[in-house]
Amino acid sequence: MLLAENLSRIPHLVHGFGTRDPRDSPTMPLATVRQIHSARVVFAETPGVHGEADALITDRSGFMPGVRTADCVPILIADPHSHAVAAVHAGWRGTAGHIVIKALEEMTNRFGTKPEEIAVAIGPAIGKCCFEVGPEVAVQFGLPPEKHHIDLAQKNLEQLTSAGVRRGLIAVIGRCTRCEPAAFHSFRRDHEQSGRMVSAIGWRE
């Protein structure tokens, strides 16, 4: 699994962004959701499937909240002060709906998380180079109703910093899933034949 340097420095934290290598899998039990391209966030108290949503938060140990992606943006968040983590699946709908902000708000409300104290990693996703959208999507981002190339990772980065997350505590992997068929699954490239990659985060204790 791909690791982010900032998250790797946090004691007792386990994390990773999946690739298409089948050996890349989380090292602890997973908590997941049935992803529906929403801006819904759920609290995971145990491993297992926790309904329909696109982000999970927890302050429990011994398992990893995780999301599955194949072009959408996986975002992992750690708050070592409140022992909280989040795994976020941000497609274009989730990004337009500010799902990463909603995950932070849920962490603040439930755990007392302060945005300026967290570390965040934004994983591999389809890049601006390959993500051309039509007018109906462009207007969701406040753009003129015509074709555009959108950088979903950058949009989520901007949302995080606008919420008070320190830029120096955000790692961006910056690799395009569509451009690297040997490394990543991509729905836009492979369509229904595409697999999914698991990105997850959790505490050992």
C-alpha cells in the first residue's frame, strides 16, 4: 500500500492507499459502507458494513475504516489529540457536496477535533489531465456550463484548507489512476472491468 509521510509519523496509526496489487490489503479488520456517491458520514464503532454513506469516522482502535475507489479521491484523516480517524470517498458528487468538510464537522462534533491539529492524506485519483466533465457537472463546481477538466484532489485540498487544516499537514500523493494502468484501477479507463482499491486508516491501540 502507498503510505503518506505525515501519517506515517503518528505513533500507533496504521494507514495505506491501495493499488491494483492484490497483496495490497489492510492489515486489520475493516469497517466499510455501501458507497452511494453522497456526502453522508457515519460513525463506525466496530468492523463491518455500516449502511449507505461515503465517509466513516471513529475513535476506536483495532480496526480500520476504509473506502473503495477506482478514480474517486480517497482521503484519510488522523487526529492524534482525540484519537480519531476518518476515511472519505470523494467522487465528483461528494466533492461538490463538500463531503470532506462534513467528515471534519462530524469529527469536531463527536470527538472535539480541531482542524488545525489534524493530519490529512489525499490519495491517488483521476487527475485533471484525464477528468473531463460536461456542462451538467461543471455547474456543480460553479463553472460555466461547458466542458472542463476538473482536479478533484485540488478541490478537496482547497476545501480542507478553507476549513482551517494547515497546508503543511496535508499530503497529496498526486498520481493519476487513469494514467497508470500498471499501478491503479480506473473506472474511466476500464469501465465495468475495473476493480476497486481499498484505502484505510486506524489505530493499533
